[in-house]
Amino acid sequence: MKPAMPNPAFDALDEAALRKRRSAKWTYYPDDVLPAWIAEMDFPLAHPIARVLHDAVDAGDTGYASALDLGEVVATWMEETWAVKISSDDVHLAPDVVTAIAEVLRVATNPGDPVLIEPPVYPPFAGTILALDRRVVTAPVLRAARGFEPNLDAIEHAYARGARAHLLCSPHNPTGFVYAAKALELIAELADRYGVLVLADEIHAPLTAPDAVHTPFLAVSDEARRRSITLSSASKTWNIAGLKAAWLIGVGDGPRALLAKLGHEIAYRAGHLGVLATRAALREGQAWRADAIATLDRNRALLGELLREALPGIEYLPPRAGYLAWLDCRGLRLGPDPAQAFLARGKVALSSGPTFGIEGGGFARLNIGTSRGLLEEAVRRMARAVDSR
């Protein structure tokens, strides 16, 4: 099958226009720095989302959030996208995935309890665990032939030693690997055996590459349904993080009981415009998502070509999901945090590898959710930083 072509509008991005945005990506650094760090894409907003937001503002509809029919919309989306059937009653509104993780850990664990993560991994995982006075335990991911994979032996070891919960980043951020269905089945079996709650953060799943398959955790087995809560949002895929809407799904008796303990407060913290935008994204945003996937697929390959030409010392394994490239820069000898060198000498901002855990030393994360031209410019600046030594 011929690969889908990128939407020309996604490559027609103008840096001057992008700099008019007031989001964190475009305001955190000075104007002479090209931002390629935070998980925020540069693509134009999907028209169905823009339409409902304009309609709400025109109507003065900017009050507190209501879940409306979000449960039905998410349930339909899950069935149409991954052939997973859930009840709309099992979908709960939250402002964002990290807040949802924190609130579930409050009711599911006690201070001092160990909570497992798989570094290098999304920094707020460890930060949230520590802020709640829980203890971080780790099962670092393993390097595999085509990317990375979970360390199942280390996961079982952590479970056996008392981990009460497991924050599962599936697909994985920052490495971009997609968990194999068999690996998820084994994790679910172990979680059931040792009584561990798995919190499956699947926020990057809708942008899985065409040559990869995402398996929702709750779909792999009865054990997974008994022992897990799924967390997700339209925020990463449709670039609406600032609107604040996410969801939790629990389909087993235990997960349902935990979610019932959260009360109504967590839903009230969500944004009304976020709910409206999420409904539009899941109902009408599939053409836009297909364009985004095609553009990102092109960018994954393009980045490999650019690095081979300009920075062959970087080892790069294309992500199988999302728009975040995990770059092994140890061959460049830039020290434990190469993002600092890229910023200081190349005026391009990447995410710092060590913030994802000690396993991130010598790595940096590059956001490829942008146009061909801006991706090429990011690599040029990185090369300039290396050459300037």
C-alpha cells in the first residue's frame, strides 16, 4: 500500500506566525531559539475543533465544564478505533492525565507505598509519586532490535517486592516504542498475581505509526480489566492540551470502586472548552488525525536522513508512536545533558535527557511534530552546536 502523503498545510507552517502563539512552547525561550522540546505540535488546529470553539465563544459559552455525552463519545471512539467495547458509564472526566494519576494514587495507595515506573519515562511520573509521599521504584526499559521493550523480569521483581501501582506509559514516552500485546498480557497476569494496580497512560496511542499496532491494555485479558485503569486525552493527538480535558476508564469491579472514590471534584477541574473540543476531535477529527499520522511518518524517516548526513554520531531509532524522537547523543561527547549544548551553541531547544531518569544521561528528546522546513532547521542548528566546538 502506498504511504499516505503529508497534508501540504502541515508543511506550510510559517515560523513568524507560530511565534505569535502564546503557549509555553513558543514563549519559554527567547525568540532566537527554535523550540523543539515540549509535547506540543505546530500543525494547524483541526477545523471541527476550531468551529466548536468559535461557536462557544460567540455564544458566551465559557462556563464550568460539563461531561455532556463524553462517555458515549469515548466509548464509540474506542470501539471504532481499536474494536474495544466499553460502557459509557465507565468513562470519567478529568482535567489531564497527570492530575488523574495523582488522584487515583491518593485513593489506591498509602504514603510510603512503592509505585513502579519504567525509565527513561515522562518526568511527571516520578514527580507525582514523590509529591504524594510515595516511593519510586524502577524497571528500566530494555534496548531491543527495533527500539525498546519492557523489562518483564524487572517488573515482576518490583511487583514481588511490594509495588502497589505501576504507571504504564503505553505507547512509551520518550522512546516511542509500542508495547507488544504479549508483553501487556504478561504484565496483566503479573499484576493480577501480585495485586498491583496498573495505570495505563495511553495518551500517545492515537498517533501510532502505520507500521505499528497499539493494543489497549484493558483489551488484552480479564486480568487486565480487573487490575487496571486507562487514562487518555485528545490533548496530544489534536494539540489541545491547554483546554484541559482527559478521561479515565475502569471496567472491572475494583477499578470502578476506585474511580467512585474520586468524587465529582476531579471532573469540575476540567475545562468546558476542553470537553467541547474533545467531543469534536473524537467525532469529526479523523481526517485531520490521518494527515498528522502521514506527516509524522514522513518526519520519522526524514529525521533519520538528516541525522545520517549532518550528525552521524547520533543514534536514532524512529518512534513507533507519537511525535517525540529519543536521540542517543553519547557518541557526540557533549556530556550527560546534550540538550544544554544544543541550546547554548545551536539556539535550538530539545528536552533534557536526564530529566527522564538517570537512564537518560547523554540523550535528548526532539519534537518532530512540525513542518519539513522547521525540522530541517532544528537539525542544522544541532549540527552547528557540534561544529562550534
